[in-house]
Amino acid sequence: MNDTLLIRGASAILTGLPGAAMRHDVARDGGDLRVRGTRIEAIGRLAPLPGERIIDAAGCVVQPGWVNTHHHLFQSLLKGVPEGIDLPLVPWLSAVPVPWRRHFDHEAVLRTAARVGLVELLLSGCTTVADHQYHYWPGMPFDASAAVFDEAARLGQRFVLCRGGQTRGREIDIDPPPQTAPETLDQMFSAIERDVDRYHDPAPDSMRRVVCAPTTPTWSVRPEELRPIARAARALGIGLHSHLSESLDYVRHCRELHDCTPFEFVERHEWVGPDVWFAHMVHLSPDEVRRVAETGTGTAHCPQSNGRLGSGVAPIPALLAAGAPVSLAVDGAASNEAADMLNEAHACWLMHRAIGGASAIGTDEVIRIGTAGGARVLGLDAVGTLAPGQAADLAVWSLDAPCFFGLHDPAAATVVSGGRPSLRALLIAGQLRVENDAIPGLDLAELRHEAATAVAAMREAQARR
């Protein structure tokens, strides 16, 4: 049996590469792409090989799989919680993520939440997921890291565990449950070391990575711990990740407590560089934008969550113009009830044009930051672009929904139309993980029932408090 797969006759191929190289010239060079094993072998005008499987891509757009660089998968069962639906970030934290963590006290509910989030992402064409999993506490009765890695492996997704947590209680948390109790620094880092030993693969096409990711550098750990954390992580050969400058409250708190901006604070403590990326970065001064670029520090842009919480819009065009690494992310579903990458790309395109004008950001740039940009931030050099030798992580989108009828530029479809095309095929490391809009072996009705049952149990328990 031939070990190749031919995607044939695409209407458009987007490569994730910069500039004019983003759009492969289908009319001139052909709209075919061959996968051999885990890698892309060729793109162009290709003749089928004997015994080769063929995916008919007529009328379809082929692009790299999305790379989601910041999520909180456990929040997939906290969508639209009424108690926090109209609150800004700080009171929202006290109304939703903090008090509701008490219900994630057993492995089954965490696994259901992770599965919901991963499936939602997979069906939006997302092939790589970085989960900022901070749901850890001393004496927890199950292995949260193993659970999320296992759920991702079952679906065949590349998975980066950003192992979070806190070494001190945050003063902003009101009546926190036992499941938010801080670990000691030794407990946190011993756990990170165990996860690195069990899961971390530094290869450029790794399926599993571990990152050191305290929940926030200004609230969740002591200032004197930041530099030792950074040095210990670098000694292990792993990256650093956290939240930064998400809201004006965040900036105000840092100025009042440390007499500096959040980025100045982390820069003082060795938390900048090409091995570091922060979620949000909404409130940056022009000088900070310059320093972010000069240090090579990455950004996980979460436009929908920032809009939902009223936090603002990150200066992404300015960061891109300065040459800073920028990626796209959905954040947790508790602050983004459409936690998929298609919606995120559409929101990114619209928001920056709304505040910066019609030329603020183009569709190709949105796709690039959501694919190659994410791979750059995560250090996965073999993914995020379509070229011979690169990992075969790609989506074949069929533009069969009415919102795409009449579209002059199919290559822009996954950004401009705001609808969801059907997924003819999704490949990860050359393996077919979605086919004809279905995940082989997954019962969506059963997953929906599991999620609804879990939510009902949470709300009943919360009402009894």
C-alpha cells in the first residue's frame, strides 16, 4: 500500500509563508499537495501515484492548521455563566473562574471539559493547542497533566502543556475555594520537572511540549521567585508563558505596587526573550512595543476574550510592524463562548480595522499569525507552514455554506465571511483526524450529553452553597 496521500485540485493554497509566498499560484503551478508519512513531499501539479489515496479538493481552500497559543481547557464547561456575563476582568475572575473551580475536583469533569475544548478546536481546523492549565493545588486527587495530555493524544492533536499554578493567594480573589490553594515553589517546580521528564519533546515537530507558566507574574508568585523560576525553566530547556497587561486594572496594580509597567516588571526579572510569550498584551506603550520586539518576546493575541471582557484591543499592527512575534489564541471559553480559531480569526480582522482603519490588517496577515506566527511563538519550527519537508498539518476547507456563495477570493474565506466552512479533511502529522466534518470514532451526541450533565451538576451544587 502506498504511504502517500494526494490532495488534488484545490482552488487556493495558503502556505503561511510571508509576503507573496503566502498564496501558492494554483493557476500557474497547480493546486495539488502530496503528503508522505508525516511530511509534505510536494506542492504543485502532481500526477497520482499507484495505490495513492486521493482527497478531492475541488472548490476547497487548503491552509496550515491553526496554532492556538493560549487556552484554558478546563473552562470549556463554564461558557456564558450568568453571574459573570457582563463583568470586566477583575470582578469576572471572582465571579467565574475562581469560585467555579471548586467543581473541578475530580478527573472526569476535567477530562470532559478538555475534550469539549479540544473537539471544538479540532473542528475549527486547529492542529496545535497550547493549554495554560493552572488548575493545580496541593494534594489534588488526580493527575491533571496526564489527563489533558491523554485527551489530546486521543484526538491526535499536537499539545503544549503550559503548566501553571500559583505560590501565593491573590488579593483580588474573593472567598477562594480549596482548589485554588497555592503550592509552594518547590511543589510547583517539582511537578513541572516531572511533567518535563514524562512528556517534553524538544523536536521541531514535537507532539508534546511542556512550558513553565505561573498564572500571572505580578499576582500569582512572589517577585523574588520570578528570576529563579525563569532560570530553572531555562535549565530544563523549556519555555515561559503567562498573562500580561490584559486590562487597565492590571497596569494600574503594577504601577501602584512596583512603580513600573507590567512589561518593565517582567523584563527586570528575566522574563523576556524568544523563549517567552504572554497572553493578551492589550495595554502596551509605544516604547514597550519596541522592547517587546527587540527582546523577541511573543504575544498570544486573544481578541474575542479581550472584547468580551471589555479589556481593550492589543496593538497587534504595531507589534507586527516592529517585528515582534505575534500569534492567535482563543483564551478560555469562560470569557470566549466561541472558543474556536475560525471565530478568532474573523474577530481579529474586524477589531483592528474598527480601530485602525480598513488597511490595519489584511486577511493573509491574520492567517499568518494564526499559523506560522503560532508555530514561531511555540518554537515548533516544522509546523505552521505548507512547504516540502514541513509537517503535514493542514486543513482542507470546503466552501459549501451560503455565506461563501459569491465570494470572489476563496483564499480569504476562513477570515472574512464569519461562517464556518465544512472541513473536508484535517491532517496532523500526516494522519487524517477530521474527514467530511466528522472526527472518526467520536460520538458528538454523547459528548454533548456529558457536558450538559456536568454543567447541571455544577449549577445544582453551586445553588446549594
